[in-house]
Amino acid sequence: MTSTLRTLTVPLDVDSSSGGLPSFLVRDDVLCWSRREAGLVGYGELTRFSTTGPERFLEADIWWRHLILEAEITDHVELPGTGPVAFGSFAFSKTSPHVSRLILPELVVGIRDGRAWATQLTFDDGPLTEATVLATVERWLSGTNGDEPAVVTSDVGHSPDGDALNGSRGSLGRGSLTEAAWMEAVTNGVEEIRAGKLEKLVLARDVVATLPAGVNAAEVLRQLAARYRECWTYGVDGLVGATPEMLIQVEGRTAQARVLAGTLDRRDAEGIDGSPMEYAERVLAGSEKQRHEHEIAIDSLTRQLAPFSEAMNSHSEPFILELPNVWHLASDVKAELADIEGHVPTCLALINALHPTAAVCGTPTLVAGALIRKLEHLDRGPYAGPVGWLDAAGNGEWGIALRGAVIEDANTVRLYAGCGIVEGSQPEAELAETWAKFRPMLEALGIRR
């Protein structure tokens, strides 16, 4: 054994008709980042870094940079996501006991721009050749790399309570608050906004799904990847989902983000005259409340990103992002990162500055964060925290863990959804919005409501 990380990346010959990256989602313990049949899948676990608290992003950044500083990296593909890659998930709150983590897998398979590759990672002194990499791929995909894994679970512990709603494959029970109690929290939040204590607040709620036949995490990821191709499907250590919101994507010195705020349930358009998109443009883009919420979110991100950028641009007007369950007001932001004292900021350094954005917390951040802890009566854990990957070259993609759930044990999944609350928010409408946002996970779990 050696303490030096060694990696080898080689091209893979992947048939374009194979289904792309989702066809590699064959294990419940897989690490996943996928969009439009491309992305990264990780198998096994070579090592991990765990942390909690307000310095969690910077501590993880230091660990990662130390790990790769002495690494022996051989890369025959040289694309973002080749070479050593770590998958990560971070707690939403700096006060949460939930453990944030970076996980270094034993094998990574990637697909990008029609090219595929595999990276083997090891601390061993043994041979590392193209033949060993391809053999490792075959072992993991064939299930002969060891015993079949049990369903991977999170370290967030809760117990479901309340009445359950019967579904096709399981049942759905209440989470930390009843619907009535959560709507009361929304009312209290609006009162705080009207009193001038803050401008926007994001309130989340949870529900608990029980599946007697067991949770098939790989199938959940495949369903999400197929149905929500415009989203980033993620799977990290029991956290699964498909987020439409990119916190930060870094390639070289270029950083990009996708900001969402403003939501309309597509079911609201059923039976209306005219096209659904015309309805969305009229009701969503034409809503002063929705546009105000979006402006707060975009201003929050651009203000926090500006000190790290030498140039930045974003849409002058938000566009409507069409998803299978909802429409969103969306804006894309692109920035050229500044060279600060001889260094371009890393993904995790940017996340440390950007998180939490107004899109998932509110504004002012400190006031909103304190009110969230008072009103939600739950620990968000990794929900609405950063989730994604980074490589040795400084590239990475980090979404916000939305439209997702935590697999708590072999039969229990806790789902989360949240809404932006502003002065014009109505509790009943916000509750309905959470159910629209629960829909991707409920569909993937096979539960009807």
C-alpha cells in the first residue's frame, strides 16, 4: 500500500444506442451526476472526507487539494471530469449536525460530448493499465466486484408519524409538520416580511414515504434521469433527486449558474384556452409577485459572485424553464473568474461564498436563516445544500439539492420541498406548490397521490 493516490483515465467504447450514462446506473450505492444522458457515475469508495459546521466547504477544499497535490495522475482523455473525481453533498445549514462529505470512488465512468471514459483510482502499488481499468469496469457492471450492496442510507434519523396515504407501491405519511401547521408557518413568515424584517423567506417541508418492498435507488435515479432530462440527476450516499438549479459550474476560468425563483404547476393549465406555454407566460412571467421573487434570487447570486469575477453577464429578462411537473422563471449567469493572487478560486471556495442563496434561504440571509430554524421545525440535512462533483483540474458542477429525498433505511424515504415566501404569498397556494415539487420523487418511487 501507498499513501499516494494513483489514477488512470482511458477512453471507453460506448454504443450510442446503449442509453448513455443512465445505462450505467446498475447499483443502489452508485454515485451519480447525470443530465441528457451524459455525466459521471462512481462505483465503490476509496476514501472520504467528512465535516460539519460553518467551515465545511473550506475544510473539504483543503482536504481535496492536499489529496491531489501528490497524486500520480495519468489522463488519456483530458476533459472536465477525467482524472480523479470526488462526489460531494453538503448540509444546508452551518448549524446542522448532518455530516457533509466528499467521496472518492474506486471507479468513475463518464460521458461527455459523445466521448466516454473510465478512471480507476487506487492507493495500491499494483499495476494500473488500460487492461486493469477495463477489467474493473466489467467487474462493477457485472456485479462480480463483491456482494450485492444493500440499499445505501443516510445518517439523518427520523421516524414517520401521522396518517398515511395509500399509493401504488407504498404509503405516504406526514413529516415534521402537518399541512395546517406548515401553512401557519407561511402565514407567520409573511407577517415578518410585512413588518419589514426581511424581504424573502424560503420555507421547506417534508413527507415520509414507506415502501414495504424496499427502495430501489438505482431505479429511482434511472426514472429521474429519463423524465427530467433538463435537470441534473444526483445520487450521493443516500441523497437522490433531480435538481433544475445549478449553483455553480466551473470549467477552467469560466463559471456558470442557473437561478430559479417563481413556480407554476403545469396541472394548473389543464382545460384552459390557448397553449400551455402562453398560459405560463401570462401567469408566471406576468406575475409581479413571481418576478419580484426571481429578482431577489438573481441579485443575491450575482452580488456574491462579483468579487470573484472579472466579467459577468446574465439574461436581462428571465426565461420560462419547462419541466414535466412545473414551469419556472429562470436566469443563466456566466462569469469569467478573476486571478486572485495567482490563483483562480476553486469550486468549493465559490460555494463557500455563494451558499445559501436567496433562492433557497431568503434575504437578508442571516435573518432568513434564523427564521427558517424557528418556523420549519426540521433539520434540512442535505436538502437545498450543494451536491455535485469536482476534479483535480478545478472543474466541477454543483447543483442545489432540490426535488430530492434522503433514503433513511431500506424501506423509508424522506422527501423535501420548499417555496419562496414574499409579501404576496398565500399559504394554500404555497402548500400546493410543495406538492407539485414533490411530484418528481413520488413518480420515481411509484407512489400516487
